[in-house]
Amino acid sequence: MDSHRHGNYRVERTVLNEERLEEITHRKDYNEAHPSVTKKLKDSLRCSVPRLKRCALSGFPVLYWLPKYSLWDYGMPDLISGISVGIMHLPQGMAYALLASLPPVFGLYSSLYPPLIYLFFGTSRHISIGTFTVLSIMVGSVTETLAPDTAFIINNGTNMTTEVDITARDLYRVQVAAATTVLSGLIQVVLGMVKFGFVGTYLAEPLVRAYTTAAAVHAVIGQIKYIFGISPTRFSGPLSLVYTFGHICSLLPQTHLPTLVVSAVSILCLAAAKELNAFLRPKLPVPIPVELITIVSATLISSYTHLGSNYTIPVVGDIPSGLSPPCMPDVSLFRQVIGDAFALAIVGYAISISLGKTFALKHGYKVDSNQELLALGLCNTVGGFFECFAVCPSMSRSIIQESTGGKTQMASLASAVIVLVTIMKLGPLFQELPKAVLASIVLVNLKSMFKQCSDIVTLWRRSKIDLMIWLVTLVSTLLLNLDVGLAASIAFALLTVIVRTQMPTYSILGNIHGTEIYVDIETHDQARQIPGITIFHSSATVYFANADLYLEALKEKSGLDISKMIIYKRRQEAKQRRRERRAERRAKRQAKKERRAQRAAEQLAGAPVFSVEEEARGWRDVCVNNISAENEEQKITERENGTVFVMPTTPRTPDGQGRWEYLKGGGDPENMSLGWLSDLQEGDTTTLGSSSEDTLSQDLEKVSLGSLGKWTWDIHSIILDLSAANFIDTVAIKTVRNIFQDFSEIDVDIYLAGCQTSVVTQLEKGGFFSGSITKQQLFATVHDAVLFCHNNHGTRTFTPYEPFLDISIGTKL
């Protein structure tokens, strides 16, 4: 019953190596599977009506949904949603303009033009493009760095004091913000055209949340001057936030009390109203526009009580009516703001694509990442010509647009109309609005960002590495400012990826009884290692950064220190060769003496035949009779440790020389050449007439570590499980090839298993396969490799393992 519930299957097939697998599957070669660059270029330039239609629809998504737009089904929901979002645009646009250190009207411009551009080019139906806290802070950092108050100090001719030329300062700051925005948009457009939409994936969620939290701290420091009515000095460079905060603390005794009272009342009212709004949200069809009510109320109170003139509370001031004509940004500023522009481009796109994919997943449609990058870039580029600053979607406005029933981007058109009416007719009514109220709106809206500090507790429980990314991002952004902090955060996040791939988990796999499943034997009690076979697994791909560590882990896990074993073997082989050379030299010297003695004997006795056996017999007689014992014993020792010579019965050659042969021997097992005299085979003979090099090559036998007696092991096969590898570079290919060669010297076979097709292709292109390493040593799965090793080596060194006796190797499904 249990097996029926979980489902069973049984597969019987032949063991598949890569060579056999390619025959069965008819694998295409690389050129067939990957068209050439020329063919790709021709295909990209080929024009047809369907292709032209696809290009038009992908470049202008509005052409896809606008003809299908149903005014009856979507008109009213989009209108209500657009009005709700437009009401939010007004206070947020003016408040976030203060974050960017710009006059409030430019925040309204940024809420008007970009949503209209996104209407034509965007692919998301629910996000609301406009001002956003983090981007406003980043723009403010640039404007205050390049246009500080100290650069616009003028002398007051009436009372001989100095003051800031606010008009000239704001004019130059607008130029800086516009140039930064245009350059940021151009970067986004270029990245979108080259299909670089995946760049946002490098901003991990912990990084983005920590970065926005740090940006919120920057925003608070930037708005404190409006809350307390003080004028701190703006610092730039590393640790500027620390210096600015220190200067603010020194100016707190100079707090302007009327401004502080207005700020405190505004913050309390906004916080209480937002909590009430959240409590009544399930019962309200549309959220209460808390910010707009606060702005209208504060403007009316300020106008009737004359807060600006009677209590010297800073107010918004002149708000021009109408739209300003487009103007060319100051191109000379591009070189100074390129780093900040790139940071704005990446952060804005990351926020946009994350919000877009969230709503697309919820409502069942697709968002094109490259088109989103292009659309956002056009919003910033075109908006920069109309003196807008950098924009991206706002989470609060997007949620309102989606929750109030918005179906398409026609809601953006309705919100743009609300902003346009305000700019054209209602702008001058907000001239008496205190800046402290706008700063209070910013601070209250930052509450959600500061709640992200709870991520520390969550990440501590879930992932220490993600926690490190969060903390490093927070600290680097606070200390190094927003642009350099972002670069340092991304670099650290990528470093964690490199470290995790450089130091993966290495394990030895064992089999689960009765299955073809192999798991780590250290973490699974029921996994049993197969006798004689070691299955080595790495949790990451093998490449240049971890190739050496991969080899070291293989040595450690297998228990075979291959380096020491090969060094020992080569030393023994060198000793063996030296012994052979000494034996050969002794043989030649002795043969020379024997020939000399033979010639002398022939001259005296008519060329009698000289036999080594007779001489040896005479030597033994001398030893028995104790005649010249000391000298003869030394001669016998030399012959026993060297070579015993035999004169064969073959006739002499025509040149008069006889054919001499010798057999190897020795008395000391540690110093013997290749074996005892009684163990010599037929091939253990060498003609004295041959060269010493030929003699050495014929005499020297291969030395194995087992015969040397230094190490003993019961492993005959090692299987490298490369199923986790998605690529392999030339360094890793060389490492794996060396593993094959080194372990073959100690009679251990190496096999690869689980290689993806791309990895096999890279092995082929890297010259991995050769006469000694073939595709027959590469198997489709670990189980195929195990079965092959079991069949080929099962009778040699280990007893059969029961689970494998139960597995058939037929071809049946």
C-alpha cells in the first residue's frame, strides 16, 4: 500500500557511457547546435512582415494592449486608480524634491513627464513611475556636492553680512540634476539595447534592502535641517555622513523652536493618520490621502497665520505656473557625474524590475526585463530635457494603483492630468507651505525602510552569508556614500559567490540500498560506500579558482596521497635504474675479462671452450677446501650481487666473436634488480652485443607501489561526479587530465559521470579526450559508472555488494 501510494518504477537498460549515449541520441556537433556569427547576423538582418510586427510590438508595447483596450471594462477602474495616484504624486513630488535639494516644482515635473513616456514603452501594467526616496537622496548627494552653499556666498551690501544666493544655487543644482538624469537614462537605454537586462540580478534582495535602509539614514540626516530649522555644512567624500551628523549635533542648541513645533505636530498627525488608514484599509475602497490633506491643511494655516513672516519659518516660496520648455543639459557635467549616473541607472532599474515582476506574477502577465530597462531609460532621458530628476517606480504608489483597481497604464495618464492641472493652475497656492511639513512627510514615509532592520534577526537564523552582505552594504553605504557604497556592496556580494564556489562542499557518495540514488555518506546513515569504488562529488563547478582545492579534497576524501605515492614510486624506479646500470656495467666488465681469459686460454691450449659454470664449480671447490678463502669470498660476493654469466651453445659469428648472454640475480631482496634468479622469465636475457640503452630498456620492468610494500589500499576505481558543473575551463580540464594520469600510475581507474552536454563540448574543445582518455570513461549517470566498475573489477578486489546484484542491466522500460 505504501509503495503504491508513493509510486514505483523499474528501468532495465544497458550501461551508457558518453560514446554509447551519443550514438543512441544522435547528438549534434557544435557547429550544428550553434550557428556561426555570420548566420546569426544574416538572420538578425533578415526582414519580413511577421518579424517587423514583432519588433514593433516589442519596442512599443502600447500597440499591443491599446487596440484591445475596453473602455467599458477598464475605463472606470483606471480613472479611479489614476486620480488616487495623482493625489499621492503631489505631496511626494514636492517632498522628494527637497531630498534632491531642488525647488518643489521640479518634483512635480518629475511626476508629470516620465509616467507619460512609460505609458508607451513600459511592459508593466501596475507600477507607478515618478519620484522615489532613494533616487531623490542620490540626486541630492550629487547636487549638494557639485553645488554646495559655500560656492554661492554673496555679500549683503546693506548690513555687510554674507548670505547664500539661493536663486543662482538652485539654478545650477537643477542643471546638475538634469545632466545626471539624462546621462543615467542614456546608460539605461544603451544597456537595454544590448540586452543587458539581467544586470539587475546582481543586486540581491539583502543588498537592496540594506542599501535602501542606509539611504533612509542619509535622508534623515538631509531632512534634519528642515525639522530643526538649522543650516549645517554639507560635507562630501568618505565619512561625510559622520561629519555632517557631528556638525548637526553641534548646531542643536540653535534649533528654531517654531519650526520644530510645526515639524512635531506634522509628524504626529501624519503618523496617527497613517495608522488609522492602515486599520480602516479593509473597509475603505480608496485609502485616505493623508499627505494631501496634511499639505492643504498646513498651507491654509500658514497662509492665515503668516508663519513665514511672523515666525520666520522657511516656506516653499515661489512656484511658477505653467510648463518650462525643454532645454539641452550641460554636457560638460557628464564627466563629473558619470559614476553617480551609473549608480542611479542600476538602482532605479533594480527597483523597477523587482516591482514589475511582483505585480506580473500576481496578475499573470509577463514583464520584459530588457524593454523595462529601455523604457526607464527613455523616461529619464526625455525627462532630463524637461528638468526632471531621476525617477523609478514607487512601491507605495504602485500598491495604490493596483489595489484601487488599476488595469493598465491608462491610470498613469489620469494621474498625469492631476499633476498637470496642479502645475498650471494650483501651484501658486502652495507658496506658503512650510518646508518642515514636506520634511515631516519624508520622515514618516521612511518608517517602512527602517523596519527593514529586522532583517538582521531573520538573516541570522537563515543565512549568515546574506547577513554579512546586509551588514557590509549598510556600513559601506553609510560610510562611503551612496555611489561608492553601492559599488563596494556589489563587489562584496560577488566576492561571496566566488568564495562559495571556491570552497564548496566535497563529499563521498554512497548508495541507498536497492536504488540508484547516491548521497553523502557523512550526512546519511543509510548510505553505504561501495567496496573498491570511491564516488567523489563537489557541490560547485570546477574552474580555475578551485581546481587545486578540488584535487586536494580528492586526496583527502579518498585517503590516497597521490603526490607522495608517486614521488616514492619514482624514487624507487630511479634506484632500480641505478641498480640496473651498475649491474650492466659489472656485466660488461666481467664479460670483457672473460673474453680476455678465453683468448689467453685458446692461445695456450688450442682455444678451449670457457664455461662460467666450470669456473663457478672451481670457485666452490676452492671455497670448500679453504684455499685463498678471503680473496675468493670477495669474488663470489661480487658475482652473487651482480650477474651470473652463461656461455650458450650457439656458434661464433663470422667476425670471430661469440654470443654471450647473462641472467639477472642477487642475494639481497632489498637490493635485487628485478627478481630472484629462480623467478626469471624467458625475456630476462640480454645480448651483450647490444647497446647499454637497449639493455636498460629491456631489463627495466615497471615498478608498482604494491610490490614496493610501502602502501596498501583497496580502491580500484574513482568516479568523479560532475553533475553540479555547468562549465569547465582549461585549468580544470588540465587538473582532471592530471588526475587521470596520476592515479593510473597506482593502478586506480578514473571515470567521469553526470556531465552536462555543454561540459562535454568544452572537454572536447579543450583537448581532454585522447588515446588514453576516451568517452568510454565518461558515463551518463553515477549509477552507470558504478555498474561498469562492478562488472569490470568486481572479481578482482572486493566482494559483490548486494544492492548491485539485485539490479538488472538489460534494456527494458
